[in-house]
Amino acid sequence: MTGFALGAEQEEWCGQLRALAADRLRPLADQGEPGRVNRPLLAALGELGLLERVFTSGALELCLLRESLAYGCTEAETALALQGLGAHPVLASGTPEQRARWLPHVRAGRAVAAFALSEPGAGSDAAALALEAVPEGGAGRSGAEGAPAAGGGWRLSGEKCWISNAPEADFYTVFARTGEGPAARGVTAFLVPADRPGLSGEPLDMLSPHPIGRLTFDGVPVGPRDLLGQPGGGFRVAMDTLNRFRPSVGAFAVGMARAALDATLAHTAARRAFGGVLGDLQAVGHRVAEMATRTEAARLLVYAAAGAYDAGSPEVPRRSAMAKLLATETAQYVVDHAVQLHGAVALQRGHLLEHLYREVRAPRIYEGASEVQRTIIAKELYR
Ligand SMILES: Cc1cc2nc3c(=O)[nH]c(=O)nc-3n(C[C@H](O)[C@H](O)[C@H](O)COP(=O)(O)OP(=O)(O)OC[C@H]3O[C@@H](n4cnc5c(N)ncnc54)[C@H](O)[C@@H]3O)c2cc1C
């Protein structure tokens, strides 16, 4: 990338990804069941080497990957991103044994990963999470700074909610309160395989098309070998993961906005009305111009944030928050106006825009709601 434009090789790669999404991944997505994990789709992402890229790419490359897949197949994009979110803590903080056990299967699309941070009582304020890790032997989390007896483990009790890929994932990165300190300082990350006794879950019926559910932990046993990082270091593990993925949530949104924009251009150039086509009407042309301008601004802000991340810039928190905020809000604007300019046909079940209308809403809430991004930006500006 030079200044404001992608290089020829990057453009070519994006074109290949868009073609793969449309020709190879879209048919697999269409065969999946809404709200359920689509294992054939995940296996195809593995075979194509795209899951591997989630773990080896820089931030800009990850953005191009997510944007290009989202353009043609949001289901593939989301399945890929969730593997990254769920497994990045294993890559970054796991032991060699945990990495060897899970990462090859995650990369091949054989093992489904999930990131379990949110709870019914702790969403934006994730540091308030209450899922309790009680040291075995019954010391209780207030005793001995929550530390289990040497070589001992913990029992996890509580609930996680709105967890993507739950309850069908094969393992969960779970953030629990071990009580080394207050709030964020008393949180520990664990890798919990789905077949642990005491772990159950149920799917939730959401507007967003991807799989999502609730998990119940009823004394689930975990030991030192299940730790991801140090006891008390779990909140850092969660935040490092979210920071890495934040610009690329913006890229997902840009991919959807570009798909909606292109569909609108095609539709308004062909739809006949009042003796011409819709695009001849100035009100329509101006609306499309606004959609295109905002999409381009969001795209450039996302690339700039990803570039800053790759360069190790101190501006990453501000730039990433701006990119996620602008891109997700812009995608909502563009998809909504795309629906308006298509008229009734866009609301028919199965239409691209009906699908995007359901997809576009959630990214303004998850991985830091828009208001939370504004708080981060303001804090950085006043620093
Ligand atoms: C489709 C989808 C997938 C998800 N996947 C996952 C997942 O895989 N793993 C996971 O752990 N979680 C996941 N989540 C949960 C998500 O992270 C939370 O929904 C998010 O953190 C917001 O929490 P909340 O919904 O409890 O809203 P709350 O925290 O109750 O906030 C509600 C609203 O209050 C406002 N608000 C909140 N904080 C502030 C603030 N500081 N300043 C101003 N206004 C504020 C915002 O408008 C916000 O939308 C998912 C959610 C959705 C919708």
C-alpha cells in the first residue's frame, strides 16, 4: 500500500478472494443452516489456506481478507474471523502443548473455536465479569488471592452469553474471575474443551445470521495446563485479541458497504421509472454519490488503522477505534439506503440486501459498541 492506494498485487489478491467467495464459498454457505456452524464451509476455508492467513497475516492483509470475503460471502467472512478471535489467545498465550493440540485443526477448519468473554451482566463493561473460578479444595476465590493449591485446579461456575459459535464450538477461550485483584486484575483466561463435564449450552435465535449461543458452567474442572497466560493476566489476553481484530471488524463492514453500493449502482442503472432509469433522477444519483463517498472514507480509515498497527504506531488505539466506529456506522447507512433505493425487492427473504440488513447491525454493538469507540477516541485525544 502506498499512501492511499493498494498495490497491484494487493488489488489482484482481493479480486481473487472476491471470486473465491462468490464461486466457491457462496454455494457452501447457501447449503448451511441459518444460526448453525457450517463445517463444510469452514473446511473449505481451511483447504484454501485462508484460515492459515488469519494467524500469519499482518493487520492490513487481514483487513483485505475480511473485506474481500465479506463482499461475496459474509458467512465465510464471519466463520473465518471467529476462528481468529477464538484461537488467537491460544496462539499468543497458549503453551506449546495447547498450540500443538488445537491450532493445526483450527487452521484446517476441523476444530471450531470461540471467544467467551461476555456475560448477561457484563458486556461493554467486560471487567465486571462474574464467571467464577473457585480453587479446588474449596478455598473460595477470596482465600489466598484465589490461588489453587500447588498443582491444583479450579472449578468454573457461571454463565457466558452471546458467544459466537456456541454451543457448537470444539473449544472455548474462557475468561473467569480468579480474584488476584479487583475488576480486570482478577481475571484469568482458560482454554476449555467443549467436552468438559459441567459445560452445557443452547443456541440463541438472533437477527444476525451467524451461530451464537449461551454457555452454562456448572463446576467445570480446569487445571494449570488449561491456563492461557498467567493467573490474573486474562484481561490482557482478551484485550490484546480484541485490539488485533478491531480494524478488521471495520474491514468486514466496508466489504458489506461495497457489496450494497455495487448492487445499488447496478439496480438504479437498470430499473426503469418515469421514462428513464432510477439513476437519472438527481435525488438518486446524489444518494449513491454520498454512499460511495462515505464507503471510500471508511475504507481508507480502516487501511490507515491497519497500517498503523503493522508499523507498531502509538496511534493504534485512536486509529483503530475511529476505523471501527466510522466503518460500522457507514455500512449501516449504506445498506439502509441501498434497501431504500431497491424498494420492495430488497426486503424479500433471500435477497442480498435483506441478508446484509440483518448482518450489518451487530458490528455496531460487538467488540466495543460505537459509544465505547467514541470514549476511547476522546480519551486518546485528551491524553
Ligand atoms: C452478533 C453478536 C455476536 C457476539 N459475539 C460475541 C462473542 O463471540 N464473544 C463474546 O464474548 N461476546 C460476543 N458478543 C457480545 C458483545 O460483545 C456485547 O453485546 C457487547 O460487548 C455489548 O454488551 P451488551 O450487549 O451487554 O450491551 P451493554 O454493555 O449493556 O450496552 C448497551 C448499550 O449501552 C451503550 N453503552 C455501553 N457502554 C457505554 C459507554 N461506556 N458509554 C456510552 N454508552 C455505552 C451502548 O449503546 C451499548 O450498545 C456478541 C454480540 C452480538 C450482538
